[in-house]
Amino acid sequence: MPYVITSTCIDVKDGICQKVCPVECIYEGGRMMYIQPDECINCGICVSVCPVQAIYEDVDVPGEEEEFIAANVEFFGPDVTGWGMPGGVSPKYVSKLDVPLVRDHPVQEPPPKPSP
């Protein structure tokens, strides 16, 4: 089962998930990161580093976040980026676009930085 990025990533885009992904299947949109489900190898490394607990295996996505399963697929489709299966992160595959669910989501304040 592929992993899915959910709403707590909106307006955060920490990016550490993208850096640790061994197959580079996490791509940057305008307001959040998205996982290309056909490229994901289900390793779960991204889950362990996400600072806002935004990533779930698709079968474990909380009920109120289930629409993000389709959103992660939709981002790569013809109505948003048209990328399909890009095959790995590169400057060519960074977008200012988001799926409507994310684009229309209220702006979220970033989480506070931990004290030293």
C-alpha cells in the first residue's frame, strides 16, 4: 500500500520526507508535498521523519483525512500537473500548483519551532 500525505503538511512543506525517500517519490506542490502512489515502494521512512505526522499508509489514513488519498493521485494527473509518473525528484518537478482540496484549504500557521 502506498503512503499518503495529509492536511497537516499544508503550509509546512518541511521537505525532510523528500530528502530521505530512497525512490524520490515525494514531490513539492504549492502548499504541500505529494506522494506519487505508483512510485512509492512502501518503505515508510518518510513517516518516521515527518515533523507534523502528515504521512500515513493509505489503509491507515484517518477518516477525516481520507480525501487526501485521492488528492495525492490527482496532483499527478492531467487536471493539475500532468506529470503522471515523473520518475524522481528534480527541479523540473516542483510546482506552484495544488489540487483544489489543498488550494482552497484555510491557511495554517506553521508549528512552533522547538526551544533549544
